[in-house]
Amino acid sequence: MFSFIVLYRNREIERVERCLQSIVNQANTDFEIIFLDYGSETNQSEVVAAYCQNFPVIRYVYAPTQGWFWCRSHALNLGIAAATRPYLIIVDIDIVYCPHFVAYLTAKVNPQTYFNYACYYLPQDFTDYTGLDYHNTYPYVVSDFSGTGLLVAPKKILEEVGGFDTVFKVWGFEDRDMFHRLEDKGLQNVRISITDLPTFHQWHHSANQIEAMPKSWLDFMRKCWEQKPKDVAPHPHPEQLFDLVHRPALQVAQGQKPVYQNFMFTYPSTQAYLEFTHLFTNLQSGQSLQIKQSFQAIPPQAPSLTARVFRKVNKLFEKVNVSYRVTELLVAETELLTFFQVRDFLFYFLYSFENQIADYYWKQQKVESIEFIVVKK
């Protein structure tokens, strides 16, 4: 009856095992598990894929989306397309489920209803997963229902409303958008009490620390959601499982395709942004634009000959009490934009030019460097 849609990317195997074991060990076994690996690194995807093979009920699906932002909407849509059961359960890889979860929902689901379920947030020092009492109440913080992605809904309706809107490049508002569209479709929302279906959220660092999502991006996604008419369907994005042939930006990043043109951001910022945009819009279909830029502090430079001359002139002015100084102004002309300026510009660029982009690749090292490749559609 149910398809569990489990989304995953680059998380430790112990967390995955706890989540999947809690699903596999359900009292009611009328379900399948679609484990959708959304572009994990090879060393981690191999470990998780091997673990999934131990359970016939789990179908491991790998989407080679390395270099894309964690776009939960796109991953969910791939899961919806792969599911074969009439009702879908959206799973956070951090969740540990109670053994009667499926049995409870089996008696409740119907085509006119979608469900949210809550979870306890376990503290950082929690380790006794085998001792969890699913008939007890706990003094932990409980999730609210305002934006949680813990969702149960009919597959047919999720497809009819167009799936999740991939305009939300990060996460947090694709769910709220979906809730509005499900209700516009006539579905009733039922919020399941934590006492009826106790589930537990494994502790992890904040989302920003895990995926390096800046607050400015989240604020931007919030504004997109608030300004989007609630009766408008998602932007048309036919979902497909990509392979290397369909990822030209990934091919460029791996050295299998040449880059058409390189670019570096320098001051003045407005001119740099306009120049980058102009270069991209003038690319031919299939051509790529690449940035490989470091943002370390500018190292101290030995004084130039001109600077030494200026220093002597200034000392002479001081001796004769002339209120005048000669300075060298050329350094500011070649100063790089900061990591944060370039990072945010490229994020907004991807959002604004999405319909002209065939593929992109993004890699950053903390706040020290950015590699970015964009291919013209």
C-alpha cells in the first residue's frame, strides 16, 4: 500500500541504518522503500548501496547530481516517479519510526486526505536507540506542523498537482507550497499526534552547518514562496534520472570536456556581474563558462619602486611642513570580490537564468574558493 521515499546525500551509515531498520521492522509489511541517493560522493554511495542490498524491500536509486545544490524538490519528484504504491510516505533520513507506524496509517489513509506527522528531536548526547519506548512520552522538543516535510499523501494527487516545485533550490518552503496545492485540490489535512505515532529525529548539526546554506539564500527562498500565487502550479521541470552524458557541466569538471571560457570576479562588483551575465547570454548552446577563484586574504607585497619614491617624497613634505601626501592607488583596482559576494551572486544568477541553463556544477571550500561551471541550454 505504501512507498517510503527516503532521501539521502552524504550522511554517515549509522544514521541510515537506524532509519531503515525502523522501517524494515514494521509490524505491517505492506510497503516498498525507494532509497533515493541524491548525488553522494562515490565512497559513501557505495557503502550505502551495499547496505540496501541486504533488504529486498529496498530499491536503491542513484541520481548523479554531484555539483548541484541539495534540491529536495527534485529529489522528491524522482522518488514520486519511481514509487509503485498508491500512498507515499516522505521520509527524513534522520527519523526513527515506531513499529506500528504503517499499521496505524493503513487504517487511516484515503484519497481525500494528506497527513503530517510530528517527531521528537533527540538531544546531542542521546545514544540509547535500542531502548526507545514507543508507548512512553518524552520531555524532548516536538516538531511543529508549519513546514515539516514529514508527509503522507496519495501518489496520484502528488502527480496531478505537478510534484514539488524545483524553483526552491534549497529546502524548507517546498513543503508549504505543496500543502497549499494539495488543499486547493480539495484534500483535507490531518495532523497526527506524537502520542499516536511517536517518531524520533536523530540529532545533527544545524542545516547550515551540514549543507553550508547561507541564511540569505533561505530568506530569498522565503520571499519567493511568499510572492508566489498559491494557485499556480510548479514551474515545468520534467524529472529524469541523469547520467554522465546528460551532465555536461560535470563532464567539464571531471576534465572530460573542454571549457569554452574562463572568468574571474574583480572590482568594481557591478561591472563584474554585468560582464559575467553578458558572457553567459552570448554563449552558444552547449558552451560553458567556468570560474575557479580563491578568496584568501591578499598577501603583503614588497613595496614597489613607485611606492618607495612616494615614501621619500612624503618624508620630504613632512620636513618642510607641507600638508600633502602622495599615495599609490592601483591596488584597489585589482582587488577581488569577497567569497560571500560571489557566492550569493551566483546563487541568484542560477535562479534568474534557470530557463537558459542546461547544467551547472558548484563546489566550494569553506569560504576560501569557488569552482563554478555553467552550460548554456
